[in-house]
Amino acid sequence: MGTRERRERSNESDRYLLSLFTKALEKTGKTSKGLALAAVGGYGRGELSPGSDLDILILHQDQFSQEILSEFVNNLLYPLWDRKSVDHSVRTRAQTRDAAESDLKVALGLLDIRLVCGDADLVALVQADNLENWHKNARNRLTELKESLSNRHERSGELAYLLEPDVKEARGGLRDINALRAISLSGTVRVPLERISWAESKLNDIREALHVTSGRNKDRLLFQEQDAVAAKLKYSDADGLMSDVARAARSVDYLLDFTWHQIEQKGKDGFGRFLRKPRTDVVAQNLSVSQREIVIDPHTDFAADPLIGLRAAATAAQLGLPISLDSYTSLSNALEENKAVLPNPWPREAREYLISLIGAGEAMIAIFEALDQEEIIFHWIPEWLALRSLPQRNVLHRHTVDRHMVETAVRAAALTRKVHRPDLLLFCALFHDIGKGSEEDHSLRGERLIAPLAKRVGFPEEDVAIIKLLVKHHLLLSATATRRDLDDPATIQSIVDVIPDLNTLELLHALSIADGEATGSGAWSDWKATLVADLVARVKKAMTGSSTVAKQPVISAEQLSLAQTGILHVNLEKRENGYSIEIISPDKTGLLSLVAGVLNTSRLDVRSARTKTHGNSAVMKWIVTPEPYAPEVTAEYLRAEIERAFNDATHIEEKLIARAEAYAAIPAIPVPDPVVEIFNDGATEATIIEVRSHDRPGLLFRIGAGITQSKIDIRSAIVTTLGAEAIDTLYVTEISGGPLSTARADEVASRLRLLLK
């Protein structure tokens, strides 16, 4: 069973049709001049499965009377009715040309036209007519083709993720392969069809086996037929079969998406792309945007910059752009040659790129799928290979295991404002089902497998412990909420005994929601969500003395001594990927905003900060990374810039506005709205303001400006950037001292929300 058998089946049909054609022609007493029988569509390609229709075209030059033509056609086709399903047309060359121009289906079928018997010249002319028309009207025809594909995908769903897919009609199926072949024949863009040769062969084999085992000519792989098809193709079980279905479909879908993107960009560029050099914008180290694609600098030394792949993926996802195919190829080759190998454990910068990728929401799906298809992700995360296209033959699940985890990460990205450790939420969302694929309980196996992965990615031991707990108990809240009495104190205590603090509880709650939503309506509903939320609320009440708010930093004796001098002190320490900067300064209104502005205009990205006011001085510790091609900075330079900003901050504001305008020209993905929360009972001497938002240039400057406009003091600040998310905790007081009133706190929160929109 395979290509040879399908070809032989086509050849056998050719021989039979030739005999029928000859007999029918003899009865007319005419010659075959100007008369031909051609195969089109799948039969034209020589791909006949047992249940395939015979798609044929009877061509003539209008040389016969209608009576003779009808007699010939009937004599040709009549013997076929009992043997084969036949789809036929009878046309002249001109009629065929007109039909192809008005009917996309006809035009597509004619792209595979092949002479069976009769006048070869007539078939060649029809073939040339259609190809000429296909090339000439490529723009309109491909627009029409894309719309037809979209409608079909809407009806038939995604082949890779359906429990009972149609291997021909569903997205990623055989019709899409034919569409790619048609696009290639248009000459609009080059389509590397060799990338899907395995997928085409595999899907054709499965379709053929389905026809044989089911005895019908339908192409939907029903659940009850999967075992028989698997056995026919010598799979150990149906899971192996469905895994290959998913793998094949995903490779087709990936190439189709890439091809449409290429066509879209070519359409935007028009002929101008041949007359001018495409504009490029540098967006990160060794990365630029060109023709709306992320491009790795072709001169990149992958060995010297092993993080380039993760940086490209994170940048592409956060900007909502694809990575160029050439860049994927360069990266893949470098990894195969043991260049661009990540250290073990990963540095923090690499881990944050991964978190930024995961946290991009819907934009993450296409990038992650491309990393899978290009087999890049397995170099970074070998554990993913065992989960690749792993089926879940379970009515509750819509997706394969790996795609389900990606979908869970997408749902988790919408919940990052609900937690104080979005990095842990996103990481656990992507890997919560890592334990699937064996007979062992996947939660217990997952706890064991996730630990070495989390350590390799660079999480510290205390985070690894939380990650293990979340993976092990990711079903705990939903199972407890739906199976136990929430009014029973023992039910609440059973959660408290497992979950150590509020931080872990809020992470587990968000993970439960993301997992449920990604699974589908059969596993998650408003009723279930309400029960889980009720359980979490009851557990929170039982967790007395626990808090999620960041604690104020502690000032060392050495820092205290420097603070008492009242002199601006700047110390800069070079780190592997940036700088550690200690600033001890006389306190003044808007100090946090001014220093943040100086760092930003110096092209330094703030990764974290700890500040605390003591008397008339402030002690600050900043961790920053330079932007691409940013000049080296020194302590002397920063001290001078800060002193200049003390005297007049106008130039800082002007530079920040200019930078904001420049960034506004770069694409951006949708992100959840910022969250501003007030805690009046978190500290006796201050009000705590917590801002959870998407990180962006000038964010801390805006927050500081809002505090200054509100005429209140910042006593302490804890700034943390986790991937593409930022959590800023501010301890503030009135100018005269003491915490804010409820009304004042609400006023400040409203101002910050407005500034951060």
C-alpha cells in the first residue's frame, strides 16, 4: 500500500478507459483527431485510492453532431457506472477555458490534467491555456483560493486536533497539499513542496487504508475505524496512527501559513521591492524587522551569541511577526553544528526570553509551531519531542498533548495580572502535562520530569519547588471543587495542607482556569469556574498571616553610612549581560521617575530595582541590560546625567516622548490591561500600591510621574520584570508622613491606570 499501488490503480484505469474509448470511437466511425480523454484532479496526478472518483474530461473540437457526441459519451461511460464513481465533463477547448475562468474548482482540476488517450495536442493546448490563465490572473485566483480554503477549514476543522478528522478536507489535509501545489504553479512565490513529501505520502496511505478497511469511499477517519486502519498500516496501536496524522497535518498547515505570508508580503511590496533595498529596523541584538519578518543578522556568530534563537522567538512573538524562513534555517544549521548551544543552567536572560515567548498569547502559537516544525525546540527542550503530536483519544480534549499545553499557555497569558509570579504561571502552563505518554499517573510523573527541566532553564531551587507542586496538583482545585462538600472544614483543610501560601494558591487557581479553558467546554464551564473560585476564596480565608505583597528592601550598614553623607553616589558593576548599578542620592520629589528616565534614555532596560528612603537620602539598586548597539556607560556618565536631570528634567521627557513615538511604529500584540491595587493594611507606616502590567519602555518613568503628580512620597519600591511582565510595588506616604486615606489611595490608583493605558 503506497504511491506505487495508487499509480498502478491509475494505470489500470487508464488501460480500461483506453479500451472503452477505442470501442466507443469505432461505433462512431470517426477518428480520434480532435477528440481526447483526459484525467484531471487526483486521477490526473495518478493518485487513485480504492474509493476515489474517476475525474475525467472529454475534449472535442465540436466536429460531431450532438447526436453522435452523445452516443460516443454514453458508450464510453456506460460500462463504468457499475465499476467506478465517475465525475465527467464534455467540453471544447473554448468551453474549458471559459469554465476555468469562471470556476476555481475547474481551474484547479485542470492544473493536473493528463492525457489518457486520444488527441495529445488538444490536451496540451488545454493545459497551456489553463496555465497561462492561472499565471496571468494569479493575484485574483489566489485570493479566491484562500477564501475557499478558509471556508473549508471552518467547516471541517483542523486535521491535527480532531478526534475523527477528514484526512482530505480538514485543515492540513490532502486538499491543502493540492492548494500548495496550485500556488507553486502560479509562480507567485517559491513553495518548497519537498518539505511536505512525507506528509503527502502518509496522508495518502492513511486514506487508502481507510477506503480498504471500511469498504467505503468516505475520507473521515471515524473513531471505530482507527484501530483497523492502524493495523492495516502496521502501527502498534491507533495512538501511533493519530500521532502521524497530527504530525503530517501540522507540517502542511505550517507550510501553508508560511506561503500565504510570503504572498501577502510580496503583494505589499509590489514591484518596488526590486527597485529599492527593503527597510530594516533593529529591534534587538542581532535582530531586525524586514518586510514584516524578524530576521537574524546573517553575520551573527551563533557560538558567541547562543541566546539568539530564544531572543528571536521572544521578539517575534511579542511583536506578532513571523521569523523569516532563512533565519530558521540558519539557526537550525547552527544548532546541528553544535553552535548556539545554551549553557546548563540557562542564564536568566535566556529564561526571560522563554517566558516572553510563552506570555505572548495567541501570537505565541505560530512561533512555537514553527520552532517545532523546524525541529529547533528540541535542541532547547528535548523533553518536548516525546510529547510531539501525542494524541489524546478522549472526548474531553480537543487537541494533542503538546498543542493542549500551548493552548493552556495562551489562556494563562490572559491571566498574568491575576498572579504575582507570572513567569511561574506561564512556565507551568506550557509544561503542566509533561508527564503524559505512559501508563503512570501523569501528575506524579510530571512532578518528577519537570524538576530537571526547571533547573536547566535556570529557576532557583525555591521556584523549582513551587513548579513541582503546581504540576503535581494542577487538577487538585477542580477535582476538589466538583467532588467534595465545600461546607465541610475538612475539604478546605485538605487544600491548606498541600498549598503552602497565597502566592502558590493564586498560581494554582490561574493554572486550573487556563487548563480547563484550553481543554474545552466539556471540561470547563461557568458552573465549574464558580465552584473553583468559591473553593479558593474559602482557602484564602483559612490562610491567615499569608501575604503576596513584596517586602521592603533592607539597607546595609555600608549603604547607610554613604546615605548619611548626603552626596550623590553612583557605583556601576559590569555583569554578563548588563550592569548592576547602586545609586545613593539625596532624596527629592520624583527621584524614582528621574533615575528611571535617565536609565531609559541611556538605552538601559530595567530588569529589577530595589529602592528605600532613609531620612533625607534614598538607596537604590538597579539591574539593567543595554539595548542593541547601546554605547557603554560609566558611573561618571550616569552621575552627570542624574545631576543634570535634578536641575532640569525637560530633556529627559523629550527623549522619552521621541522613543515612545519610535516604538509606536513597531507592531505590538494585544496585552491584558494594567492592574493597580491598593493595600492599606499591608504596612503600618505606608500605603502599598502594586502595579502589574506589560513591560514597555518608560514604564517606570510613567509610574513615578504619576506618583509625583499625586503629591505623595515613595518610601520604598520593588521593581521586578519577569519575561515581558512587570510588577512594581510602591510603599507610599503623604508628604507630611503616614499612609494615604482610602479616598486619596483611590485617586492615585485612578491616575496611574489612566497614565498606563
